[in-house]
Amino acid sequence: MSAEQRLTWRRRLFAFVVASVGAAAATAISFAMTVYEAAHPKPVPIAAPGQPIDTGRWTITFRDARTGSLPPTGIKPSTPKKLVMVEFDLDNRSASTSNVFSRLFAIEPPIANLPPPAFYLARDKSVAGGLQPDMPERMIAVWEWPAAVPVPEQLRLKVATQIHKQRDNLYGAPGWFDREPAAFVTLAVGTSP
Amino acid sequence: MSAFLKGLGGVALAAAVLYGMQRTTPGYGDITSPRPVTGKLGHRLEGRAFAIDIAKVQLARRVITKGASRDSTFTTSGVWVVVEGTAEALNESLTLLSAEWLGPNGVRYAASQRLSSLPGMLPGQRLEPGLPTPVLMAFEIPESQVAGGTLLIARSAWAPLAEQARIEMAGVKPVDIHSSLVVARAQGRVPWALSAQ
């Protein structure tokens, strides 16, 4: 092996080592940051009732919570039911009509055997369809509360957020994706007929 | 030295080309977006699978529906847009499940589900080839989105590369808004009767 050849080999090795160290450092820093962030989650803000909460896709303002036996339709169900209702204002901030309310908020901590709520449009006193963009509406979420579980005096709700991605990581298609919760809201549960 | 500059130039050029390609690559949503067929209000628009002719557009603050047992009043924070027309399948029987109002600001308002039980609503009408069928659509939109709107009609809202009729709503202006529009059931070819109040 000539001296010149040995020099190019040495250069190549040096470049390889520099690149490896750089890549290893980047990986280590990124991993450490992920671990640190997971260990120190940002505190979720507490929102007051009546305060608008920006969830990315929606703006939601909780009004009140109550328990009763009469659903928002005003028609008494044939078998008596224990209902828990949460009234809120909802504004669709996306660019198209949406009826994806189901993951908007959840009771925290979760209650066993609680079926998902039904959503009613207060204006029509009937089950809500899609909400039009930029046209806020008063809505009522109604849970059929299990008979064995007492209705709490206070309802703690975790409000979720979603962000819009122009290109998702799998197909490169646009869509809405869940992110960390936006806020916790505590509502006093009143009574209604 | 000149070889080094040439190399640098090559790298810069490659970076510029790659950046340009990255910025202009159409996304999955663009690649699979519906194929538009454009038309105008009052003219029959013929696509491959279906033909549609929008005859009349009326605006109202409230829609009152006459039911068998009781009347219902539907209010809105914006304005109701009630669209009447005729649709026809061209090759095979089909239903047009998706109707949207595209406002001038680019926001799409789907046909209101609050009035979906009315007779003759577009998603409920089965269209047969050679039999033009009267269809009704109702939209709930902010007043600012009335002028300059476009009606988008397709077999489904999600089907990739499907045909989409885009009908320019020229001449629809938020000047003559009825205070209320009464929709009643009717016997005959057109299953509804609209009257302004």
C-alpha cells in the first residue's frame, strides 16, 4: 500500500467517525428529550365553566351540568332513566361540516360501563347531525347513567385537542389527529326534572 | 478550484431542485380528489354517471315543515338555502349522497341533516337512467357565504377520483331573503310544495 493510498483511507475513516459521532449524538439527544418530556408532562390547564377552550378543531364553552330523567327532546322515555346532561356551546373551526363530537371530551376519571353520550342540538331539541363551520350552536351531551353508580356532585371533564396535518405520516393524506388534552373543566351537577 | 466550485454548484442545484419538488409534490388528497365537471345555475349539467339541472334557489331565515301531525320550525343563526332541481342517472341506477355548498372563502357546508326527513331530499332519491327525478337540497350557511357560492354534488363525499358536479350559483345574492319558507308534502311528480311567507 502506497503512502497516498494510506492517506485516503485515513481520510475516509475520519469522515466515517465524524458522521457516526454526529448521528449518535443526535439520536442520544432526541431520545433523552423524549424521555425527559414523558417524565415531566406539561401541566394541563384548568378552565372555568363559561370560558372558551380552543381544541384546534373546535372552540368549546361549557355552560352547565345537570341530572334528570327528561332528555332534551322533552319526551319521557318509556322506561325511567337516570340521565346526566352537559350543556355547551360548540363552534366548528375547520373548513368543512363535521359530526365528530364523540372524542371532544370525556369524564375523568372514566366510569365503568358508561355508554358513550348522545349529542343533542338545543335549537331543534333533537339529535345533532353535522355542525356547520363558523356557525356556533348550543349542544347538550347526554349520558345514560348506570343505575348502580351514584351521580357525582361534580363532573370533571377532560377536553381533547386535535391538530390538522396536511400530510399524515402513513399515506400523506390530510386529516385530524389527536394531541395532548387542552384543559380540565369541573362542572357542578345540578338537578332538573 | 474551478472543479470545487463546479461541485458546489452541482450540490446547490440539486438542493434547489429537490426543494422545488418537495414543495410542489401533490399530496394524497390532491391525487385522489374528485374529478370536477363544471356547470351553471339554470343549465343542465351532464357528467358521465349522472346529469343534474338546478332550477331554483330560495333563501329564508326559517324553514317550516308541515308534518302529518304537527308543524316544525327550523331556525338558524345564518340563512337557509333551499335548492330545487332535477337529477337523472345516465347509465345505471344510483343515489347522490353528497351535496355541499362551497362558499367564496373555501369552506364547504354539507347539506343540512336537520331537514333530511323532507320528501324529495337528494340523498333519499334513487335516480334511474332516463327518468329525471325532482330533487330538493337545503343548506345552512352564514349570510356572507351566499354570494359567489358553488354547489358540489357527488355520489359520495369520500370516494377517490369520483365525478363531482360543480355548479356555479351565479346570481344568488343575499338580498331577497324570505322570513320563512314553508315546505309541505305534495301529491304528484314533485313530492314537495314550497311557499314563501
